[in-house]
Amino acid sequence: MNTADQYLKAIYLVQRMEDGPAATGALADMLDVSPASVNEMVGKLQDRGLVDHEKYKGATLTDDGIVRAEDALQTYCIIERFLANVLEVEDYRGEASALEAVIDDTVAERLDTIIDRREECPDCFDAEADQCCYLEVAAGESAD
Amino acid sequence: MSLGQRVATDHQLARLLQIGAVLEEVVESRAYHHLDSFEDEEGVDEDVRDLLEHAAEESAEHRSRLEALIEDLDAETVPYEEINKLVEAQYAQTKPEDFDGLLYDQLCNEETAYKFYDDLVEAIEASESEFSIDRELVLDTLRQIREEEAEGVEEVTEVMERRA
């Protein structure tokens, strides 16, 4: 997943949690980057028609931005589900965040052929919990 | 969430190699499922059969090379039987409808694997970290596998063109 998609996904999740525009500070916290980096990328996304940005309020995804963000969130969901249910990784959220930049969408699509994901994905993603609300984690030995 | 595209630790490297091994297991298992699906059919293109058999054998070989690295990193691989069960469970929903679909599925497998190894090689090259195993050995292994995946893409494309 490229950096732009990671930003779009973060804006999507913050918007859901805040029920309004995604503030720069909240995005910086979620992405663990500086507010200046957020402003720079949001500006680029705005130029590409994926985000509307209002000063002092924050970023809001356009319709095109929502489509891209939902795709990115699906990819993230696949990675998280794969780590939790196939590799049985305990810290699947932390590791999914660390790995999402290295895992391409096409790779995630292949991994998707062995996991059980609902049709309504990513609507069932719980932004606060940072995971799909239907994700069940089996107790077992990790592949570590 | 990290915005870096580097592989910095043994743990992260092992995890990515585990993902690679699972991808190989998926290719192997799907290839055998495809072969089983037309076991009783007549008029099966021998090129397609050979291609799938070769893909399955090559994936098994890639997997064993990855497993050796994973083991040296003190991690484990998910056993093939477990992945095979997962493929089995989802196969009915994701299997191709005809030979062309099957070839396309195979092409996606090879392209995906190529992309995965390409990204992984790039991510390791971008990192200056040292791992507990020989970094050059890891890179050599991954570059070799990547090369074989590129050849795989060509082989599938040739069969597709012959059938067109």
C-alpha cells in the first residue's frame, strides 16, 4: 500500500470516529508523522481531487477519495485478518500497521483467497478498535 | 502506523518471509486443485497441465528455500496442510470457471509473487540494518526466486498466446 493510500485510509477512519472532518493533529497521531508532513500530503491529495481541506477544520474525503480509502481499508483488513487467523500473530494490529507499506494490493488479494472476509467489508471495520468487528482471534500457538 | 518501506529487524524479515512461504503454499495448493478439477475431463490442454505441475513443483522448491531462511531466524512456517485446508475452504468461491480463467489465475499468481519479492528485495536494500543471518544470502535467495517468478510470468503468457 503506498503512502497516499495510507493517508486516505487514516482520513477515512478519523472522519468516522469524529463524525466530521479529520483534523491535522489527529491524522499526525494516527500516522505517527509530523503535522507538517500531514499538511503537505493533504495538499497533494487535494490537488488530485481525493480530499477537500478546510482551514482550521480538517480534511474530508471526496467521493473518489472514499472509494480509494475503502479499497485501502479492505487491504488492511486482509493483512490484519491474515496475521491474526493464519499466522496467529498476537499483535496483529501493530504488525499490520508496520507491514501495510510493504504489502502490495495484489499480494493482499492473493492472501484474501484463504481468509474468511465478509461481503460488507470495510463497513464492518471498527475504527476505534482498529480491527474488523467480526474478527475472531483463535487462541493457539503463534508461528513466531 | 509506519510510513516506512524498510525491513529493519529480524522479526519483520521473518514475518515477510513467512508471508512469502504462505503465498507459495497458496500457489501450490491452487495448482493441485486446478489439476484435480479436470482430472476426469477429456481434451485437457497438455500445455496447461504441464504449466500447473511445473508451478506446483517450483512453489514447493521456493517454499523450502524460504523455510531455510525462516528457520535460521528462529521462526516457523505455517505447515502446508494448514494452508491447503484454507485454500480448500475458499476454493469453491474463488476457482476459475474455465481454462482461460485458470491461466489468468496462474498469471496472477506469478505476477503477485514477482511483485512480492521485488518489493521485499527493495525494502531490504533500503534498510541498512544487519540481520542475524547473512543479509547477502537473503538478498541472493530472494533475487533468484524473483527471477524465476519473472520466467513464470513469461511461460504463462506464452501458453495464453498459443491458445488465443
